Amino acid sequence: MFQKTPTQQEIAEKLGVSPTTLSLTLKDPDTTRVSESRRRQILDFVREHAPRLYPTKIRCRISLCLPEIGTYAGPVYGAIVEGVQKACRERDWRVDIRMGAGGQSREEILGDSPPDGVIAIVGRSPFEPLQELSEFVPVILLNGRAGGEVCDTLDLDNGSGVRQLLNVLHREGHRRIAFLFDHETGEEYRHHLRDRAETFFGALLLQGVPFSNEDFINVRDLSAAQAAPAYDAALAKLLAREDRPTAVFCFNDYCAANFINAVQRAGLRVPEDFSVTGYDDHSLSRQTDPQITTVRHDREQMGVEAVEALAHRIARPDSPRLILSQPAQLVLRGSHGARAEVAFSDVSAAGSSR
């Protein structure tokens, strides 16, 4: 019908409406100054033939589905929620928050009055109603990509974050680096752990840095007790090795904080005896001494982008699936440093040249 996106004048002429009627509808899709049938005719036409003109401030009610939230995850998911709420306020959208929705049924989430769309945050367990739910309403999946075939996804760029941390450690002379995590087995081995572990070992391989299965340590396998004994056992395991790592890459800041505490309980120092890095830029990363070098993702912006993606999907339901990622930002603090032998040789070389 149109070789390019039609102008508002062309749309008005095609539909047989006045430019004023068209303008009123695009500015306020709920206006009472235009009949409902005429508004629907205009909006349907614009959505199909001129999606860039489709109003972004259509009043919607969405459901924000959250997983069960523990102590560590609270601030992480809280930032996403703030971003979603901020973007919805700007659009005059209403947000209904559903806690622990990952295991609920489609009927429970949709209720008697289905929302116009759903934003679902994935925790350590899958979002079980995803497949069925996406058949009824647009869904944006955050923090996971298992729904890429049925809905739009917005995930963390874990690979970039891991590579940035490893580049820092490699430049500082570390050639044996352990990967430390704290996860239950089975379903708890979620994709963020896989992403970070696979990128970690892939980057070491490209850099020619040796590694073995001993460098992949789950503290849950070392002690059934609380955190301190488990991390003490992890440290003891590293110290017992002839080729002991000089740096430890931790899956998140919780692991990093606990490992730093274990190092200090043993009378050792960070970063002099072990360089330690975390992930997430959680508030814990600023509560240790030294503070933790880590990676930050702007999760509030992630929430904003989720609403933008949902608005796009509502306006263009037949458009290609979106697979988006949230960039990683390196946060350098005091928990990393040059490997002791490297620092010593550098000093000696400097001294001999004088």
C-alpha cells in the first residue's frame, strides 16, 4: 500500500478523517473527543503501517513478576523494580507486582482481568508459566534467555564483565586463577553461572593461562556448615596446592566477601597474598576492607529498557523477537593487585637500572 512510512496527512486522507482527529488520537489514545470505533480504526492502521507514529503513552496495566527474593538478591532485583516503576510512571502505566510468581500458573497471573503485558524477572528457578503466558499477553523476560523463542528477552552481558576482570588480573601477572562459587547442584546451576564459568575458562584458554578442574571450586561441596567453615575449607584447599592460584575470581560479591574474610582469618592479606574479584557491585562489595573489585550492570536502566521493549511489543506484536543485553561496567577497587613475585621482580629490575 505504501512504499515508505506514510505521513500523518497521508494517513488522514487514507482513513477519511481530519488531521485534527488523527492528531488527537495519537496524542491521547483514550480521548473522548473521538469515538471509540474511530480511535480503534486509527490505532490499528497506524500500528500496521506507521509504527513509529504509534503512541507510546497508551495507558496500560502490566504485571511485574518477581521470584522469591533472598537477602543478597533483594537490592539486585530492587533496582530493576525501581527502573520499571520509573518508566511506567512516565508512561502513566499501572504496575501490579507479583511476588514469587515463577511457580504460579498462567491463570493465577492473568486473573479475572488480564494485564496488557508481563515483565518477568528470572531467579534461580525457571519462570514456569512462560510458554503458556506468552500465548495470551506480551512477555518480557529479564535476567534469563530461556524464553528467547517465545518472548523478548533482556539479559546481562556476563561475558563482557568476566573478560574485563580477567584482563585486569592477567595484566597484573596472575597466571593461576581459581573460579569460586557457592551454588547448590542441579537446577541451581543457572545460566549466569554457566555464562561466567564458560567465559572465564574460554578467556584463560585464549590467554594461554593454564587451568584444571581444581580451579573450579564450589564451596557447597566442601562443607555442609555455614559460610565461614565452607570458605575456610576452600582457602585451605588452595593453600595446599603446589601451584596455588594467586587470584580468585568469585561468581558474585557474596562469594568474594566471604573469601576475603577467610583469607584474613588465616592471617593472610588481600590483595598481597590473593587478589580477589567479585561480580554485581552489590552493597557488600563496599563493606569489606579492602573493598571489592567487581562488575556492575545498571539494573535500574535494565528495568527502564524492559518497559520500552514491552511498549514496542504492544505496538508491534508481529515484529521480530528482541534479544537484548545489559552492558557490563568494570569497578576497580582495592581487592586486586600485582602478583607478589611480579611486583618483586619489577622492583629489582628498577633498582638494577639505577
